Amino acid sequence: MNINDLIINTIIDAGKEVLKYYNSNYELKFKEDESPLTSADVAANEIILRNLSKTYLPIISEESVTQIKNTNSESFWLVDPIDGTKQFIKSDPQFTVNIALITGNKVDKAAVYAPALNLLYYADIEIGAYKINTENGNKNEIRVNSISNHLKILCSKSHLNKETQIIIDRIRKAFRNSEVESVGSSLKFCLLAEGYADLYLRKGKINTWDIAAGHTILKAAGGNVFDYYNFNEITYSYKNHLLGSFIAVGENDFIRNYEKLLV
């Protein structure tokens, strides 16, 4: 089994496990940072760790950041068993399972699965990005759109802060025909990747496992995710699980053309 097949099979198995708990009984706890943890997160994490351990690469998961072995490896896994746990708890279907392979500190291969929506996105930087309807099996290659006067901006359902809102308001003044939509989990990156939206930004800290898989999908589709302050592409390290502010775009030239709106 090649790596892409391993990622897809693993994420589908984990997604099916999560759905066993969706709209059903599950245990809910809160971690030290007050973020929620359900028995669905734990069950999906176990499946992912078991399958990915076959590669003998380091595995960094939100629910088990100690799964680091073979630290001399150039590649490692970044995993979020349920991204958007708050949506999961609210019975909002916009939660995802995220698996990303990082190679040389850059995104390489990944999948994002929204099991309650029957949507699977996967990408290989060398091959492209694809969207699969897991209900009927339809598969399509996806690509980003070019920026137009009608700008669609995505923001987080759970983490929209004042600093981010200020930048969004500034961009909307420059693009009179713009609109903002709140979307949960890493689906925001996938919607950029398939050309549904144009821009997603976030001021503040975020964990690497929250964006690595979505970043991969977006980059393979022609967009990218950049550090908000130096506009370099986001990179990843298994030694540091936190990232700073970022901006995800479908058209990479947006940053060069509209840099003054962002500072």
C-alpha cells in the first residue's frame, strides 16, 4: 500500500469511528487549556496511530503529542482526530479528521475528511488535490480561483477574535463586493482549494495539527498559507507545535497586490 492509499484508508476508518459517536452518547472532558475532548477524539486517534505507526515515522497528534520516535527522520505526521470538536458537540456537521505528512518541514501529502458531510479531500503536492463524495464515489480534481472584485472571505466559527475582525473589515472596505462566511474546522482551507472562497486569515496562535492538512490541500490546488508578518510560506517542525498568525489565499499574488491592507 502506498502512502496516499494509507492516508485515505486511515482517515476513512477514523471518520467512520467518529460517526458512531455523532449525535449519540459520548464522554466529554476538558483538557488543561479548557478545550473539549470526547471519547470520539480518543477512538479516532487510536485508529490513526495504529495505522500510521506502520510507516515508522514520528507521529504528532493533538491527543498524543508524545508519539515521537525516529526523530532523525526527514518526515513526520501531523494529526488532528477531530478538528472542530466544538462543532461535533453541537451536532454541527462541519468537523473534520485531519492527517498530514510533512517532509523537509513542508507540506507533502494529506487528507481532510468531513464524515458527516460525506466529503473527503486529499492531496499530494506532486500530483494535485482532489475532492471525493464518499456517498456516491464521485471524484474531481480541484483548483483555486483567481481573485475577482467579488471577494469571499472565510472566518472561523469558534475562533474569530477582534484582531482578525479588524483586518477583515479593512479588506471589505477595499473590496466593496465582498462577503464573509463563518465555516468550521479545516474545511475553510478546502473551500479555498476548490474555488468556493478566496481568503482565510487568523490573527493569534494556532496548533500545527489544526492547519497542516488543510494547508496541503490548498497548496496542491494552487494556493498557499503564509506567515502573516513576513509572508513566507508556513513551515512545520515536530519540535514546535505552535504557529503564529497566518493568511491562506487561493491566489498567491493577493498578498503582493494588497499587502498594505494586511499591515
